[in-house]
Amino acid sequence: MTTVADIINNMEGKFNPAAAAGLDLVFQFNIEDDSNFYAVIKDGTCSVSQGDAEDPNVTLIMDAATLQGVISGETDGMQAFMGGKLRAEGDMMLALKLGELFPV
């Protein structure tokens, strides 16, 4: 199984800088059965780090299997949210931008 560390390392490679033009956002990912990490999106760049962001715009809470499914495209993020496998705190509309920022 892919680890959260593997997923973190792959996120920067999937990043779409054109979708991030003019953005200044922090996405926190709280993984209930693994490590937390966050992605800083700023002016067309992406930096992913392990741990907890100081003041994220939105926090997404899920388990590692849900994260893997959403990142790989096997699981629709909205379906995971509606099914209770994914929770969001903060500006939930920003969570919808993740599909544009990290296309499958």
C-alpha cells in the first residue's frame, strides 16, 4: 500500500501551476491513521510538508485509504465527503479547488 509519505512526495509532481496563479492558500491534511501534512500554494508554486500548518485556510480530515483514493482518482472527493469519509473545516469551497490544483 502507498504510504502518506509517498503521496506527499507525488503531490508536487502532479501540481498544476496554471491553476494556482495569484493564489495564496494553505491546505492542511489530517490523516487519522498516519502522518499529517500540509500544502502551501502561493503564486503558482506548491510546497508540501509533513506536520501541521500554523493557520490553514481549510483542513481536510480523512484516513490514509481515502486520501490514496482521492489522489489517485479512484475515489471522488465529493462522494467521500458526502459519505462521511472526508470532513472539512474552514473554507470548504477551497477544497473544490484541489481537483484543479492536483489533476489526476
